[in-house]
Amino acid sequence: MDLIGSDSIAIIPTASVHIRNRDVEFPFRPDSDFYYLTAYPEPEAVVVLIPDREEGEFLIFCRERDAEMETWHGRRAGLDGAMETYGADDAFPIEDMDEILPGLIEGHDRVFYNMGRDQQFDQRVLGWVNQIRNKSRSGVNAPEEFIALNHFLHEMRLYKSSHEIKLMRKAAQIAAAGHRRAMQYCRPGMNEFQIESELLYEFMRQGSRTPAYPSIVGGGANGCILHYTENKDLLNDGDLLLIDAGAEYEGYASDITRTFPVNGNFNKAQRQAYDLVLAAQYAAIEQVKPGNHWNDPHDAAVKVLTEGMVELGILKGNVERLLEEHTYRKYYMHRTGHWLGMDVHDVGDYKLEDEWRMLEPGMVLTVEPGIYLPAESNGLANKWFNIGIRIEDDVLVTKDGYEVLSKDVPKEADEIMELMNKVA
């Protein structure tokens, strides 16, 4: 509210309820921007911020208590709960919003609202403003500007508070436990979905009611598909298994990838490729520190991967030229990370004025180099066929460097094999 100023009003709706099939709804999750500001978990809610309003600056339109509906669908906070539990200065029934909100908008020069997310709600907001404009002969002033709130709000979300960091540590610890369980239970002859079930069991057992995104559990050739989510095939002896899975905890995501042998033992080619990706990840993580820019970890990973692929015979030619020509993209085609927070691909600009932004304390990012060698690739020796490897950790930028939030899951090849071959 300090940033938008007293001549403004901000309107932030939560997410809509979506139908899964017929009359069955998907589990509801609040809009991240809305939840960041309010912690209010229920559907059918809109927050209104009116800086310097004497009668109250923080308002919520929400559902009222309803004994019959609560019997069917669960408890509601109601108007009193919105104020007592969630700190609103005032609360109004969601059904009264069309009657009340135009009066709140009157007299403000600017409306901060993110157009384009929900076309139906966009039309309601425009309708409220036009309703005010139609009263201009009565001396009522309508807003002159619509401004997206993203610029202010997403910069705030990019820098995590100590409380947010605590939640993200917990999310990473839960995900790490799931990955360890997957390694311990994996055996040739199982299906990918059986390993996914072990992940989800551990997530929920430790307090995460949902994964942060659909889990990727890809064995063999499926590990070379970046966003593979079918998770249905048989796990074969001698193949690698790539798992990209994170837990959501109190609205905050973790995002961890590990790759390991289905039978618990890397063969020579798998171990060579794995150690290369791990070396690239270590080099990238070392670049995560205040004063470095966003792209430094990626540059470090690409250099190590390119040099290593030349040494292993996967790529041929001069390293510097291969880097200049981006030849590595044939086998490593994605970036080395992304912001992490309430959303798994979290908000925040990667560039400012066309320059990579500097890393600062409180930012959290993933570091996830990989190498993908599908059998269809031209010029590959057979020993590399269908090796897909990605290693991903969640990394907090600290005052002096970095903290790996997801450190509780092993990634050294020998540690992985020791865990997998340990007798239960």
C-alpha cells in the first residue's frame, strides 16, 4: 500500500474453482498473489487495498458462515473470521461486491488490477468503473488509469522473508524424504507409478497435502523427455530413473531432481555421464552468491558440460567454438534454473533493463543442469543410448553465499548406491 499510494485502490481476486469432470471440482488452491497478501485459503474471495482509508485499508469480500453448506463442504471463516483470523480491517459478503465496490473505487485516480487472468472478473471491474463514469455529471471522479500490480507485488515475492525461508526449508526437507524413499524402494520390474506412489506417500505423511507440480518419474528413454508425466512404464534392469518431484508446504514449493540406476548400480557409461552432470551442478552452485548475476550459474554449467562431452566423445570439436555455436543444446536444451517460491516457476524478472539481474540475499532459485542422450540421436555410441540425467537442488542466496535447502537427499553416485543397496 505504501508503494501504490493513497490515490489508488488495489483489487486482487483469489483463484476460481475449476471443474474436473461433471460436478466434481479440482482441489482448490488460492491464487499465489492473493494468498501471499492474505493467507486466506477459501474460494470466492477478493481482497481490496485502499491506502490511508480511515474506515479500514484492508478489506475482504468473502463467503458468510452457512450451517447447511458447512455441513456438506466444510467450515468457513465467515466475515468475523476474515477479520479475527486473517487480519482484515473489514469484511463484506461476496454477494454484495457489485453493490459496494463501485463506491470504494470512486474518487481514486488509479486502479491496480492484473487484467487478463480472468476474463469474467475483468468485465466486472470494467463494469464498476464505467458505472462510476456514468455518474460524472454528479461530480463523481472515475479512475483514469489501470495499472498491473505485478511490478510491485512480484518484486516483493522475489525476496523471501525469514518466515518464508523457514517454510521453504520444510518443503525441501519433505521432498528430500520422498526422494530418499523412492531410491530405497526402487527395483527392476516395478512400474514408474509405483515409485511415484512412494513419493506421494512420504510427502503426505510429512504434512504436504499436494505435490508442488505433477511429478516426473521417467525410466530409461522416458528420462530424456523433459516434462514426462505419464509415469506408467516398466522399470528395466540396467536403466536409469529420473525423478523430478517437489512438495508444497503451506503454499511454498520445493523442486528436486535426482537420477539413479533402477538396479542400484551405475554402469560405466552411466557413471561417467552422471559425474559430469554433478560436476556441472557443483560449478553452477558455486556461482550463486550476492554480486553475481542470474546467468552466471548457467554459464558455469554449460562450460563444464561442453568440456566433459568433448572428453567423453559425445561432442567433437573445439570447446570454445562449440560454446559459441551453442552445440551443447543438442543434449542440454534448457536453462540451469528458475526462481522458486509460492509457484514452482516463481515470479520475478530475470533481466532488468535488458541486463541479467544481480543475485541478492533472500532470493531462492533452482540449479538443475542435465544431459539427455536419446537413442534417436545421430552420431552417439550405443553405450550412451537413453541416458537421461538431471540433478536439481533448491538454493537460497545468503549474505555470504548460498544455502542448499534440499541438501538432505544424496546426489554423490556412491552415496546413492549405498542407500539403494542397504538392507532394510
